[in-house]
Amino acid sequence: MLRRSLSSPLLLKEIRAEQLQLCQRTAQFTHSPTGTMTDSGKELIDGESDRLKKSKTKQKGEDAWKPEGPKDPFVMLDSLPEKKQQEIQKALHLFGMAPNLPKSLHQAKTHTYHFWDTQPVPKLGDIITTFGPIQESVNSIRNEPYSLPQGFSWDTLDLKSPTVLRALCSLLNENYMEEDDNTIRFDFSQEYLQWALQPPNWQFQWNCGVRVNTNKKLVGFIAAIPADVCIYGTKKRVAQVMFLCVHKKLRGKRMTPVLIRELTRRVNQQGLNQAVYTAGTVLPTPLSSCSQLHRRLNPLKLMEVNYPGLRKNLSSQRALKFNRLPEGTKVLGLRPMTKDDIPGIHTLLQTYLSKFPLSPLLSLQEVEHWLMPKENVIYTYVVEGDTGSLTDVVSFYSISYKVLNHPVHTVLSAAHLFYIASSATELTELMEDALVLAKCNGFDIFTALNVMNNMSFLEKLKFTISDNSVHYYLYNWMCPPLSPDKVGLILPN
Ligand SMILES: CC(C)(COP(=O)(O)OP(=O)(O)OC[C@H]1O[C@@H](n2cnc3c(N)ncnc32)[C@H](O)[C@@H]1OP(=O)(O)O)[C@@H](O)C(=O)NCCC(=O)NCCS
């Protein structure tokens, strides 16, 4: 097991040497000896590849993602077995040498956002009291996609094709890491990605992939789906951005700004000028900074896999006792959602969610898409009152993980709270039943955000706060920040 092998002094020494070599080579690859960024880095920051085409620096820009002969750390990494690569990554993480974006507003104050400072987003530290677009309208939308470095091409992913979906699953599962210590990885299924990326009115053009020309390998991705939201009373159709991912061997090479610019261009082409997205890191400028909370359902397994964010010194016995749940559900009339419940759920959700300054405006078709139960994807339960009308709804979506290098466990399932709304049942009772149902469905952990009125029941139900934040952002829209309890929008991914 990785943790055990890392404690061997010999191996640790070996990893340190490799890590040092790797860092020196990576530094040569993207930085000048003085520690300032090379031209190639700056070019890709600006991303205005056309402007750069003419100049000598263009060659460097195009080469930015290309391995550079014997100095290329990625060739070196490639030649190592997968397990060794994980050990190096873990070591980089442990010694704090992996490149990190600010996780807190405090850290963000000293970070220079070369790309984000060029975008229509509020600057960090600005006091915002006005409401509306930052750029009134997009004057001219370029027809051509943004240029990519030589050797890479855009590929609009056709998510109806199982082969394409498989390639996307591989990219995300191998690179969309939950933790940078690389002991647990996402294990997105094709069904999950179809659910997340193909709601009503999804746009084919908004699934932007980057492939390597020679072998067609998918190495970058960003997607958006259309969503109607209400922001401080203004109704807007926005692009909801998701699944930004760059292959781990191409990190730190400014592919992200190019992906974001290209997606923005495609979104602008459809007449939309605003976007909503979340990130675990601080970018300019969070609309709201929310916390993730976890509730153990299978405490022993979580302890055994050392689930991130739960590393507390509880004995097995105490953990079992502390996290015990009732054998069965208690709320009368609670049952899985059926198609007939769509109008009732729509009314319940719109009534409940409209109280929050940031909320979704869901159509009946969207309620059906997002909430109709699908095994291993989305679970929704309703409470039917005595008169046959629906009084409450609770839903959670499923995120699966692969556990790496563990002698016993290979998978882990997390239920993520999606939408919950109640008009008759206490939220705490409804949520307690949701925990029981998630446990019955084989989930190991339940995760929720401190958004909406969730704090009224999360602590009572023994959810514990993790170090992970989820920052909400709006692109090209100015409005005052929101505390988490004012957020009524959930973005699964
Ligand atoms: C997030 C990820 C794509 C960033 O790639 P990277 O190689 O580290 O970054 P790049 O060199 O390509 O680009 C750096 C720029 O992208 C920005 N950036 C990094 N992560 C970002 C994010 N999640 N959202 C928006 N911008 C982001 C950086 O702030 C930086 O811009 P700046 O100069 O203005 O600060 C990559 O780390 C990844 O795939 N991670 C795993 C999946 C993931 O966490 N996705 C994000 C989900 S929100």
C-alpha cells in the first residue's frame, strides 16, 4: 500500500531524488533561470494566439505543450510504472511542491491572476454594490476557434457516441483527481456523464475537447450546459460550466485559459454572455464561498481508506457508535419518485428555491431529467401526504471513486445532496431518512454543502465540516457576494 511503502526510508530517499530531478526539469521547461515565466508561458496566458502568430515568440508558444527532447519530465514520468508515478505525485504533495492555486482569500491576495485579470469578472477585493453585466455586449465574436499549439486539435465531443464517452471517462477518471495525493480517484460512469452533460437543450458545440494529433488521445476538456437562473431577482439564461480537466502530464502549461476562451466563444455564438461555475480554488472573485460537509455512513471503510478530510482520531468502536443510523425510515408516505410526481416536485422546488437570491429556474423537462431516479446516478424520494399531494422532496446524486493501492477496498460511493424542499416534514427528519436510504443503497459517505437552509439539519445529523470549499462564480455579471445560506443552486460534477 502506498502509505506503508512511503514510510520506508530507502524508498523515500529514492522518491525525493526523483522528485528533485523532476522539479528541476519541469522548472527548465516552463521558467527562466531567474524564476520568471518564459515567453511561451506568457503567450499561452494571453491566449490570443492569433496576435502571436506573427512573432518569433510564436514558435515558443506553440511548443509550450510539446515535450522537449531529453529534458521533458513527462517522458521521464511515462517511462515509470503507474505505481511509481503515483508515489512521486504523492511525494510532491507531501512536500508541498506541487503547483497550488490559492485555497483561501488570504492566499489569493498574493497571487497574480495573469489570465483571470483579463476576463470580465470582478477583481478580488472590490466592494460590489451594483448589479448587471461587466461587459455590456460582446462586440465581435470570432468565427475561428482559438489556435492551439502545434500537435493539438480541437474536437467537439459527440456525447451520443459510446466511444467518445469512453474516452471522456478515461480522461476524467485518470486526471480529474479528488485529492492531489492520488489515493482516491473519481470513477465517473458513462451514465453519470450523460446525466450531467445532456440535460434538455444541451448544446453539442459546448463539449470542447483537445486531442493530440498523432494518437488522437483526449488530453483536455471543458463543457457547459444551458441553465436558467435567477440572480437577485434577474432571470438569466447562462452557461453552467463543468468538467474542466487537463491531462496531468500537461498541467501548468496554460491550456486552461485556452479552453475557457474557446468555450466562451462558443457560448457567445449562441447569444449567451454569462456563465456560472464552481471551483475548489479561489479565483477572481467568489460570489459565494461554501463549505462541504461529510456524514459517514460506513465509518470503518472510510477509516480504512483514510478518506480525505475525515482523518480524525476516533476509535473504530466510537466511530461506529457515533455514526449509527436508524434501521429504517420514519417519515410516513416517503417513497421513490415516479414520473407522475414531476409537476408536484416542480411546484415544491420552485416555491422553496425562489427564496434564495441565487437559484435555478427549472422547467418540467429539467425536473424530469435531473430528478427521475436512475440507479448509480440520481436518487429522489418524495413524501405523499394523506390527500395524495406531494409535501416534500429530497434527492442525492452518486459519485463513485476508485480506491488506489488498497489491499481490501477498490471502490467508494459518495451520495451528494442535490435538492431538498419541504412543506410539511421537518428538514432534519427528511434528511435523516435520506441518510438511511443512502446507506441502504450502498453509499459509504454523504456529502452536502452548507447552502440554503442546510445548516439547520447538517450538524444535528452529525455531518462534519471538511477543509474543502466550493466557491461559486459568475462570469460577466456583477452583484454583491452571497453568504452560503443565500445560495439555492447546486452544480453537480
Ligand atoms: C483545473 C486544471 C484544469 C488546471 O490546469 P493547470 O494545468 O493547473 O492550469 P493551466 O496552466 O492550464 O492554467 C492556469 C490558469 O488556469 C486557472 N485555473 C486553474 N484552475 C481553474 C479552475 N478550476 N477554474 C478556472 N480557472 C482555473 C488558473 O487560475 C490560471 O490562471 P491565472 O493565471 O489567471 O491564475 C487542472 O488542474 C485539472 O485538470 N485538475 C483536475 C480537475 C479539476 O480540478 N477541475 C476543476 C474543477 S472546478
